[in-house]
Amino acid sequence: HIHLGSIADLQDAFKELSRSIELDATNLDAHVKLGELYLMGNELEKAKEQANKVLASAPNHAEAHALRGHASLRQQALQDAIEHLALALQQDPTNVQFSLDLGSAYHAAGKIDNAADTLTAAINTSPSSVPARLARGDFYFLSRRHAEAESDYKKGIDLDPSNDAAYIKLANLYRLTNRLTEAEEVCLKLSTQKPQHENPQIILGDFYTTIGNQDKALTSYEKATTLNPASLVARDRLLNHLLDTGKFSDAEQRIHALLSINKDDKTTQFFQARLLIAQGKGAEAVPTFQRMIKEEPWVPVF
């Protein structure tokens, strides 16, 4: 049920775990899993309660320390979070995820050097871990140690040439340090690694949009939709671009084509309302926005 992940499945998982604990209160794994569900639902005190029940009888239980640490981190109880995440890592030193979590706690506490040291230890233990490399690169970047961040991002690409995140992080570092030619080269390299995938083209389009090269951005977004016509992300990026750059005729044709396939698609209706505003027909757009706010009030319209 947890693996399936839908709301209904998670509710069923909660029932099964609760029943397991009723049948056997000493089932420590059930307490931890139940606590993780509480954490997922942001019921932090209940998550900590489950962790504490486990730690009372098994003070060296790594997952229980991690659960307690996560809950404390969410509550901004940073010292408690660091203490318990460190204990989790102490019990399982090869667990890269524990290292990442402890690094996040140190970062939240403003202890960037501690975060980097924790991830360095993780890398020494698991040299092939791409997440550890990228996370340490992030901490180096935050402390303006750009050369070291660049090295970690490049190593992440070397370890896994198909990892989109590594390319994005390296390109962003170059862009934010005004090395635009190198940033473009990184994005293009990803597109050559995955010539049949739309995501590299979306990333390339986003880069061109950021630096104001709208023509190249349009080409990339159009190529993304061609590579995967079913990609909602590519579709939305392209429609956003057309509307943002005043290409209303092209946007209108695409929106009408989409609505002819599914007139109830809310995202397409949103783009149609944006188009109406751009065409000076704001009054016609109002009912669409009112309906969206009524049906999905948690989704920002603008």
C-alpha cells in the first residue's frame, strides 16, 4: 500500500500498521512505518511519539532515530534533529540517505562546513553515490566555494551521464556566475545524451528563457513537444512561452486543438483564459477563473 502511494492506499497502510501494533506492540518496524506515515501527513508530534516508543526499548534503532530527526527538523528543533540524525548515521554509517538528511539539518542550522564534512564522509564510504556528490556540491555552492561545487557536479555527471539533476546544477552554477557559454554547453551535452527524450529540451528551453534568448527557447520547447506529444510539461512550457512572448495566434491554434480533444482539461482552460486577457477580453476570462477558484481553491490562479 505504501509503495502504491495513493491517498486511499496510504489510508489502508495506516489501518494495517495500526492493526499490526494492536496485535503486537513490540513490532518496532510497524511503529517506525506508522511514524513515517504521520510524518508524511505532517503530524509531527505523533511521528515523534512512534519514534520514542521504539527508542525506549531499542535505543540504537537507526530508523527510529532518523524518524525523530526528520520530525524535529520539520519543527525547526535543529539541535534535536542533528543529534538524532547523527545517531542514525552512527548506527548505519554506509546509509547515504542518513548522511544527506544530517547534511540538511546542518545546513538548516547554518553549519555549512559540518554539512560538507558529513557528505565528504559519505562520499568516502560510497564513492559512486551521485546524490552525495550533488548534495555536497550544493553546500559548496551556498558557501561560494564555486570551484569545489563545480568539481562535484562534474563528478556527478561522470558517475551517471544520464542524471538530469547533475547537468541542471552545473548549468545553473555557470549561469549564476555569468559563464553563459559553458552553461549552454552543459545543457546541449545533456540533449546529446538523451536525443529522444523531451526533458533535456525543456531544460535547454528554460535556460534560453532565463537569459532572454526567446527564439532558441521556442525552438527547444517545440522540439520537446515533438519528441513527446503527450508530455504535459512540454505542452505547458510551450504555451507559457507563446503567451509570454506575444505569439497569440500560435497559442490560440494550439489551445483550440487541445480543447477539441478534451474540453474539460483545466490547465488548457487556464491558458485559454490567459489568452482572452491578452486579447483584451478579460470579462470573458473571469468565469473560467471563478470556476477554477471554486473547484480547486488551493491552486494559485496567478
